Amino acid sequence: RRAGSASPRPERTTRRVGESGPDRFPMSADTHRRLSRDTPVTCAVVTISDTRTEADDTSGKALADGLRAAGHTLEFYRIVPDDGEAIRAVLLHLAGRVEAVVTTGGTGIGRRDRTIEVAERLIQKPLPGFGELFRMLSYQDIGAAAMMSRATAGLFGPEDADADTLLFCCPGAEPAVRLALDALIVPDLPHLVWEVLRQPPPPPSRPLEFPVDPAAPGSV
């Protein structure tokens, strides 16, 4: 469904692992996928464009339809202009309210392409493999022009809070959007969200309780 604004994200406890085995034991990616499968993800789609409208936003529609078809929930859809402040405002509004945000547009090298500059300032944990894999796959379709895509991804959040919302920044062209969605986002989205949420937040840091002077008695 489409909503005009995203509501606060509920606590998700079903993704935590502790009940099926200690988190300290390593598990394979296949095991993680089995634990996270069939779990819908709350998503938002943001189209970044000065010219597109809901009537001709084929890339945003492809994202929305593809996420719904994969069983996920679309909580928010909006078209915003290629303006740094507008992009930043909508991303901060969504941080912590949904589990994944997918944008389309503004990832190239044009003068009005500003999505990546905004996203990189907000991302606290980059996911460089997304952009690397996307450009590799794009190269197979369009050749050297793939280098002009700055598609990126990572975890972002409010400036004064933990980063626990996934952000995928995709190009504006519909074929590129479908490539990113079908080849990279949909296949592993529940796994990615599960990986983010499966562990509890770290405890508050405490002052050091041991000597820090190497020459002090008892120092390691």
C-alpha cells in the first residue's frame, strides 16, 4: 500500500537469534537466509527528479511494484526535486521509520545529480559491495558507460542515533532500477535487515578500569 508518510517503525524482535542458538557461533550466509526468509521488510521509495511526476515515474513504480511483489510492505513513496536539502530532509524523515529506503535518480555526474553527496554524508556504515556489483552487472549490459553510475548503499540513521536503516541509491533509468532490484536488492533484502537487527545494541561504554601506562605495575 501507499502511505503519505511513514509511521514510526515497530520494534522487531522475531529476527533476533538468541532463541535458536548463541549468536557467538558463526553461521553461513545460507543459514542466515533461511532464518530471515519469508519476513516482510517495511520499505520506502523515493524518486529524485526535477521533471518526473507520478504519471510518468516508471522507475519509482518499478521499485514499488517489485518490492510489493517480493512480499514487502511499501510504507512511503514520494518524488522530490534534485535539491540537496530536499533529499536530506526526506531521508532523515524516513530514518528509523522504515527498514529500507530505495532511491532512484541523481546518481550520475551531471550538475544536478546530488543524491550521492547527500547519502554519503548520512551513511554511517557503507555497503560498498552494492555499488561494485551493480557496476559490474551494468558493464555487461552497457559497457564502459557503467563507470558513470555512482550507485551506493549503506546504513544510515538520524544524526544523534544509531544507523539501522538500509539505504540503496539507484540510477534513474528504469532498466538500471530493475537490474539493481532484481539482481541485488530483492534476493538479499530480508537477510540484510535480519543481519542489522539480529544483535542487541551495544551496552554503554564504561571508563577503563586498568592502567593505561605501559610502565605501570600490572600493565599488559
